[in-house]
Amino acid sequence: MTDPAPLGQPLLDYAVIAEPFPLYAATEGAPPTTLHIVVSNGGAESVYCREIIFSLPHGDLAQSLVDGDKDGDGSATGWTVEQLDPGTPGLDIALPEGDYEHFRATHQDEKAKVDRSGITITLNGLRISKEPGTARIEIRETATKKLGDWPTSPGYTTCALTKFPAPAPTARDVYDFHAEKPEAASGGDVHLTWRGPSTLDYTISYGSGAKAADGQSDIVRQKDTVSDLKWDGKITRDTTFYLTYTINKATHCLTTTVTVPDPSLAALHVEGDATVDGSATVGSLTAVGAVTAGGALTAKDAVTVTGELTAKGALSAENTVTAAGLLSANGDLTVGYGGTQKLTTSGNSGLDVQGPLTAGGKLTANGGAAVYSEMYLEAPTDILGQRYRRTFDTNQHTYGTALTDGMLTMTVCITDHTGDNDNIGYLARLYCDVGNAEYWVDAPIMAQSGKNGQRHPMSVFVRKGQTISGRVDNVDGDVAMDKVRVELDWFPIGKSLDLQ
């Protein structure tokens, strides 16, 4: 220690408290300690202070406070706290000789005074020495009661701080057992850490969903340092880890759990319903009851379902689908190959086949069937349905609406059965309106008196839903309309449907 005789008396009071408290001589791997130094003015007058130096005895003796690397730091509100070494230039106060860890606190304003409000200076990251004993912190201050009249030598005092022998560990000394990440992917890494005395043996236990990393032991022994209070491994499914240790012949336990969102399971037994909202991949699946999949269901091997199979999402097959019974769909049924849609059927669009359609038996369409390219018939096929005929002998109009696509043939003939020769040389015209289009054919009388005239036909293709009307009118001369005969033949395509 340095002889403080030449130094003056301090004007301020000092007290020191350790965190954690009480202060114990360090054990192997003990965490750093924090010191709080409380500075106050115990007199009636204001004290101006511009600098305080704290010297902490360093070494491995009982009278030493700190040991190891001098890597502590400090702080105080309104003050600058820094670590010093004896070679620091510009020091106004001489540092004591010997092995110390020095800290200097200075105020930015030398007019700052200490009166009703004290100062708390905190020194962090201090490594306490291992020998129990009492250490004295030396304190040197530059302070005055009269601003501008600074003393020629600093005020000096010491604060004694006792390092007690470390007590025997208790169950509460082991804590903070946790995983670095609470969740890991299947096959991912797990890193466990905890805090506690390094004088104990710790054992990590777990189920079959985890295993230790290469070189990692499940027993962490007391010879290891605090940095070794950890365990590394891998995990495949949700696992609870147990940390056990023995104190005074009593075994204690801490637990932590790591979850796996995509677990790997050796076996799965479900007593009730099992609902999969996402993808499920299985090697072989046998269901004796209902299986409900809210998303994709993929099986690498056979899937046997003796009950109902309900898919709320897409159901796709990359190979042959065989139905021994009825295959029904309440919604769209789509078949694609090579990225191209080949067949789509629904209650809205009927049956839409984009490629070849092969039927081993009778093919019946109760609704519409549309072909957008060539249609080839290699066997006798009844394309046109039954013929429907209508006739009229005057210039009356006839109307109708096509219930399906078809062909309309109309024939007009002027006759002279009476021998009056009143139609010879005259001309009549048969009109046919289909939708917005108008068609006609002329019919002259070419026969002799008492003979039938020639038949003059015309044919028009009609689309489903179009309106049809027919009428006869004069073109040349005054044709006796009662001697005009018109025949209308309707040939629907597909199932026989007469005009409406």
C-alpha cells in the first residue's frame, strides 16, 4: 500500500456496495462483479469537485480486490469515467505505486457542486480475486469549498470491502436453462445453455427425438469451466430436455422444450380423427374410416381406403385412375397431361374435350356437346334426326324456332290442275327468313294446262335458337295463290326435335 500521510482529508463521503451482494471471493468461472460507489456531501456547505480517482488493489492476495485482465469500465450521470494506467499523461494526481486497477471520474464543468444530490459511480466487469479477505479501495479527490481555490494535494480516504468465502452451492444457484432457439427444423441443431456453479456435475436427458452432437457428452463435469455449461445436439421432433444435478445428496431438475414444425416420426397412432391442412407424404396409408385432407395428399406407395375419402383441396393423379364403380363430381373434374388441359366437366360448362375422346361403348350427352375442330365418322352414324314436313297452299306465313342446329329445305310449285291456264307464264317467289337473313327462290309455271308445275327447292342451314318464317308472294303477274303449293322439310341435327 502507498503511505497516504502527505495527502489531505476528503471533503466528500464515500460508500461502496457490490452487486451481487455480499461479495464472495471468486470461484472458477464466476461471472464479473459490479461495484456501486456512492459519493455524498455530509457537511452544511457546498463542495465543488472536479476529479476523483479510485485505485482497486489488483492481484491474487487476500488484500487484493480484483484479478485477471484489467477490462472493467465505469459510468456516472453527468461525469466521465475512464480507466487509467500510471503512464497516462497530464495527471494532476499521482497514482499509488504497486499493482492497481485505476478509474478516474471527471466532471465536464469544474463549477459543478455536490450538495443535496450525491453521485453514484458504477464500475462494471470487475474480476474479483479468489482469496477471501478485506481489500481497501484508495480514493483521491480534487475538491474545494471555495470555487477557484483548489488544493495543492488531493483529499484521501479508503473504503474497506470484504470478500467472503464462497458458500456451498444451493439449488437456486442453477438457473436460466434454455435453448438458444425455441424451435428447430427436423434434423436441425439444438444449443442448450444454463448458469450455475462449475463445481457441480450436470446431466442432460432427452427422448428419442434428439441426439448429442459428435463429441458432445450428456454429462458436463465440474472440471469444465463456466463456458462449458452448454450442450449441443440435433432434433427431429418436439423434445423436452432435462438438466439434473445433485446437491447434498438431493437431485434437482430443470426442463426446457424445443418444438419442431416438421417432425419426423417413426410411427403414428391416431385413435380419433386426423386432419391434415397442408401436405402429407406417406409411404403406405391404410384408412379404415374417413380420411379428410384440407390440402395436398401425396403417397409414395399404395393408398387403401375402405371408407369415405374426402378432399377439400385439389386431388391429382399422375398415373392411371381406375374407378370400379361410379365416378362422380359435384364440381369441376379436370384432366390434364404435359401441362395441357385435356378434359373439363362441370355443371356450368358441360363436357369440354381438348384432345381425342375414345368411348368403348355408347357415348351419350344429355347436355350440349361442342366440337371445335374436325369430326371424323368411321362408322354409319345418324347425324340428322327425323324429318318433319309442313305444307301450305296459300300465301299464309308459317313461323318456327329451331330447338337445335339443323337444315331447312323449302320447295315451291305452281300448279294448273283445273285447266284454266290462269298461271301459265307467271312467276311466284318463295321467301324464307332465318334470323336476320332473307333467302328466296322463284317458281314459274312451265307446264301445259291441267299439268303439275316444276318443283323449285332451296335449302338453308339453321342454328339453334334462330327464328324461321316462310311466305309466298307475286313477282310477275297475278298468280292464283290457291294453286301454289309449298313444302317445308326440317332436318334437326342429333336427337329428333321438331320446330317449336
